[in-house]
Amino acid sequence: MTVDVTARSNRQKPDQDPATCMPAPAMHYRYIGAWVAIKHWWALSVDQAEHEALLR
């Protein structure tokens, strides 16, 4: 599934992580999988609140 967005609409999105914002429940597994893959790919750390949210 591809969703086209404008640069303006993309800039209006909040900069949040799983600790502060999760998508609709039907998208949780896909979102978490992508989040973890990106963190791993770029060797980014995960803070405690983010870690707990990913485990829920």
C-alpha cells in the first residue's frame, strides 16, 4: 500500500514515538515491526518509555 502525501502535510505530522502515539490497533504489529527495523538499521537507541510501549 502506497500513500502519497505532500511535503506540507508531512511536515504537519507530529514527531512522536510509540511511547506517545500509536496508530489504530489494526496497525500495531506492522507499525512496531517497521519501528524496530528502522531503529536496528540505523543503530538507534530506544529509551525506557519507548521500550515499554513497544512491549505492550
